[in-house]
Amino acid sequence: MDLKLKGKNAVILGGTRGIGRAIAETLAGEGVNIALCARTQEQIDEATKALSGKGVKAIGGRVDIADADGLKKWIGEAGKALGGIDLLVSNASALDVGNTAAAWSNGLAIDILGAVNSFEAAEPFLKDAAKSKGEAACVFITSVSGAEADSAQAYGAIKAALIHFAKGLARQHAPGNIRVNTVSPGTVYFKGGVWNMIEEHMPAMFKDAMERNPTGRMATPQEIANATVFLLSPLSSFTTGANLIVDGAITRRVNF
């Protein structure tokens, strides 16, 4: 299936590993030029080299998402280097599940303000793309934790706020043909990821999580990337303000 993405330009926050990397690889495979950022230069260099091998332009930057000015500056530079921004993906997360002041502060700075600041910086480019090409699109990676709670903790509440923010952006920018959606994964497993660390250091917790998955497994980053890239594509041209849950039915909620 042709997703009609070839020649578009994408900016991805947190694009060197896991879900972000799978999104970058999938977009590059569709002919999309990529600008990605992360905290580790070695990972950035490896990722951009691999993506360039797919025949697209791939650039990267070492960015602290919590540094608002630095993030905005990099996105502006990336937009100019790519020749525009058609697609924005905010995948960065503090992944802090505590109920401490630090957990709330980290989630706000990275998950929420990372999305807020990245959209603000990309907005002029997205508007230009929508005007010249018919549409632009943005996806925030959230979590099913945004809709379920077992105890008071920052992570789920922060993700819920991100879904709410995306819906507001979708309503606000629909007249200008900029679509904004969220993807909420359930448990996602990859080597070096959170659930791999839990598997190694907290096997009882990992066993419990596996037992709660009706499919008997966790998602792969590629399965989350597939959903994300579809929402970014013009094939989803009338889908905006949606929160797509990709969880293998681990949640019990009915998604009206």
C-alpha cells in the first residue's frame, strides 16, 4: 500500500531506539526525510547513518528535551535543513512512574512541555506544508496508563494531560489542515527497554504483566510504529483528535 508519504519531511523527538527508532525506520522506508534528536551522540550517529542508507536525507541533533530554548532552536534548524516539516512525532518521555515532586517535574518538562515546545517550534513549518501540500500531521506517543489508575502516580496523569492537549490542538488546527492525534501503546518490549529491564531485575512484575496480556505477549516497537505512521499519512486525512489505543486488549475499558 502506498501511504503517499514519499518526499515528506519528519521531525522525531526520541528517534534512536525503541518506538521512536521504529517510527523513523518505517517513515524512511516510505521515502520520508528524517530529523531526529536524542541525548546520546553515538546513538544519533548510528541512527542517521542507517536511515541515510534507505536513500533519504537523515540528520540528527543532541538535544535535552527539557531545555525549551535548545529544543526549539534545533527544530527550527532541522526544518530549514530539511526544507520544511510535514510531520512531527513527539516520542520522548521521562518514564517516571513515581509520585514524587521529581517525577511530576520530569514528566511535565519532558512529556508535556516537550510536546508543547516542539509543536510551537514546528508550527510555522507545519502551516506552510499544509498550505502548499494540502495537509500536515503530528502524533504524540502517550500510553494506556493515561486512562487507567491503580495508585496515584505522575506517569499516567501526565500522559492523560498530553492526550487532552492533543485534542485541543486538533480542534484548533483542523481549519488549517494540520492533523493532531495520539497513539497510546500498552506494554512494549524491546532489548534495552523498560520491560526488558523489568524482566531482568523484577521477574515477578514482568510475569504478572505478561499474564495480563490476553495475547500472551507484549507489543513490538514496529507494531506501534505501524499505527503511528498510518495516522501520519494522508490515508488518515479525516482522522484528527483521535487517541489510538494499541495494546493487544490489555485494558478493559471500552473506547467509545
